[in-house]
Amino acid sequence: MTEELDEERKREWLWWRIAVRYGIAAIIFVFFLTVSLHFRYTPDETYIHLQYGRNLAQGEGYSFNAGMPSNGLPGPLWALFIAVGYKFNLDPYIVAKTLDIIFASFSVFAILAFAFVLIRDHVYALVAAWIYSFDAWFLRWSGSGVEASLGVLLTLLVLWYSYRKEYMVASLVAGLLTLVRFEWGFLFVVVLLDLLLNGKNRAVIVKMLIGSVLVYAVVVGSWMVFSLTRGGGVLPNTLFANAGEGSATSSFWDAALAGLKVVGATQAVMTIALVGGVFLTAKRIGWHAVREDGVPIVWILLLPAILLLTGQNLGSKSLLPIIPLIVVYGVWGLKKLETTSLLPVQRGLLVLTIVAIFSLAQNQFVYHRWIYPHMEGVELGVNECLKPIAYWLRSNAPAGSTVLAPEIGVVGYISGRRVFDPEGTVDPSLRLAFRGITYDDAMVQRRYEQVLRPDFVIDRAAFPERLSSSNMRPVMTRTFSGRGVSKPETMYYTLYEVVRP
């Protein structure tokens, strides 16, 4: 009987060794397979990055409209990658989409590495990578051509180096993360906090603190000086883009609730495991153990707070860098059931497996019920609504014409005309003209004319041609369905030619 049990244990451990050794390859394969189903999904904001990248490569400066400096991206790094590809005569669209998938794949490897240095268990680390690889929000943005995957990868690298006490390198990567999206750069605060709380030698702490701040300042400061001298401003125009727009901006608590829904939709069970792990560790071992392992948890609270304070939406893309931490520390919390002797190893693995399966089911349901249909709707809207309008402008609008549009990416990239948006992404003064009033009321009242006298106006409304008048001649109307994930309402986009006496 003993020999049979020993043989059974050998078979079990052999299975686990095979899973640990080759599991990550299987995870990446399934991830690629899933992303390939929606590879054509390219939201309007992708084209904004393409436009900036093309202008950079063509010597038109950091601008959306050629020759007009504008700090209209959350950060410049993604556009710089696209510009490099353009310089090598590569299609910027393919460059953006391909790099996105590559960085997303590296993110899965990075979460495996970070989970292992934190948990010190190959099986738990592999499960963390598995859970994150099918997170519905991560899948949504992977391959879309935006900067989200790069942001996730750099976030994990910052935390990995910080946990290994390599604070100078962590600060360098945090600086690069700031250049991906300014708000994400506040992860540097977590790096400094970890240095202050977990450093043991005061002299070393002071030395590392000064060095880390200098490294971060050089990376971020270099770009700020460049942008300021070129007339683009220091802070991104997108930073306060949604602030102060009347009822178009939710209240503080409504925005916070929206963020909770985003996280809860895909990682509710891992959030519960994280919180349970923190309290279990504090009770059974002490708060010092939480401090040693759990400083990065601060980022899960800090990023939403920054977004709320700057009046921004807590959408899935802006919150994406906290999702891998929720997953890793959720698995960390499950591991504490074993390390605090509440569960034996085998039962701990059983709980881990059950949680992983439940998380998979939750994410697959969300992905197929809401997210995938939304992506199909956006793809259809871009191709059958925004692109026809953009191509009409390219063929019929005189060179140098000015266009006001609620979504500027596709229209600006294809039409070749000067395009502006009410949110002030290109010109912040437009945001001031729309302040304190809804988009619909501002368009009816033509608030934009306080700043801009466009030759063409694209209006987004619940019914077509609502602005039609003697000096607003409708040219074409197209429908766009599925703009929202949970409420895919149909909107009408009408292109008007402004007729002046």
C-alpha cells in the first residue's frame, strides 16, 4: 500500500512539474487564439496615436494637426514607437497592433515573474498568470493598438524591480511609464514608499531616495522640457479632459462606483481573496508581514484616487494597470491559507483551482456577453460611420479646412484636414468653451464658435440632422451602435458643411 501511495504522489508531482514547465506556453497560445478573434477591433483613440506617430516621423512635430504643436496624448511613448516604425517604412497601423500584442504577451510573462518573487511558489505564480491572461478587460485592449499593454508591462516591471530592492531601475521604468500615460506615473510614489518602509539602513535609504528621484526626474523632465520648448505644454491635455462638463461628468461617487463595477466585473473573487489575505496575514503573522509584501497594494487605491481627483472616467483602460496586482495579491491571499497552516498543501491547491475556474467562468461570461459584442459594434461603427465621413472630407473638403468632431482619430488620420474636438484634446481652449454645459446643449448653442470657426462640423446625437439650418447644411448621416459596453445605444453622426454669407 505504501508503495502505491508513493507511486501516486510521484505521478502527481510529475503532472505539476509538467504543468509548471510548459503551462506558460499553453497560456500564451490560448491568449493569442482569443485575441485573434477580435484583432480587427481598432477604436478611434488608436488612430489618434497613429496621427501623432506619423506627424513625428514626417517632421511635423508632436502634433495631431501637422505643424500645430499639441500635447494631446496621455503620454508620448506609444506615439514614439509608432514613429520609429514609420521611419522604417512600416505601416503604422500594423506597427501599433503588432507591438500591442507583443507587449501584452510579455505582460503575461511579467506577471508570472512578479507572482513568483512575491509568493515563492511556481504553481501559484502560474495560476496567477493564467487568471490574468483571460481577464476580459485585458483581452479587450490587447491588440487594439493603444498603449494599455505597454502600460501593464511597465507597471509589472516597476513592481518587480522594486520588490527586489533595485529602486534605481524601478524609478527608470516608472519614468517610462509616466511617458506612456501621465497618471500611471504616480506608481513612482509606491516605489518611494516601499523604499522608505522596507529599507533597513538609513544612509542607504537616503542615498537610494536621492538617486531614484534624480533618475525619474531626468526621464520625465527631459520630455517635459522638450514638449514645453516646442509649444506643446507640460501636462497632457487629456489629464483634465472630462472635468467640469456639467452633467456629462458623473459625480465623484458615481465615478467611484463605475470604477468598482469595472474591477468587480472581472476580478471580484480575486479582490475578496486579496482582502482576506491581508487580514489573515495581519492576524496570524502581523502587520509587518503585510508591509514587507504588500506595499504595491497601495497602487490599487492610489490610481483610482488620482483619476477621481482629476475628474477622469474610471474606465477599463485607465484602470488596467491595477488589474494584475489584484490578481497577484488575490493568489497571494490564497497562498496564505497554506502558509498560516489553515489548510494543508493539497487542500490549498484545490481551493486555488476552484477559484481559478470560477474566475475563468466569470471572465468568459463578461467577455462573450458584453465585451466582444461591444468590440464588434465599435469595429462596425468605425468602418461604416467614421471612415466614410473621413473619406468624404479627404475628397471634397478644401485643403486647410477646419473640422470639429466628437471623435477625432479616424477623421484626422484619414481626411488630412485640421480636426479639433470639444474635449480639448487638440486645443484646451475648446474645453473651456464647453465647460459647465452638456455636449448636446453646447452644440446647439454653438459654444465652439467662441474659440473656433470650423468649416465642417460632425455632430453626435440621438437623432439625425438636429443642427440643420440655413448655414448648417447636412452632407451625410451615419449610425454608430455599440459605443458603450453595458448600454450599446445607437447614435447618429451627421456631417455639416458650415455655410457663411
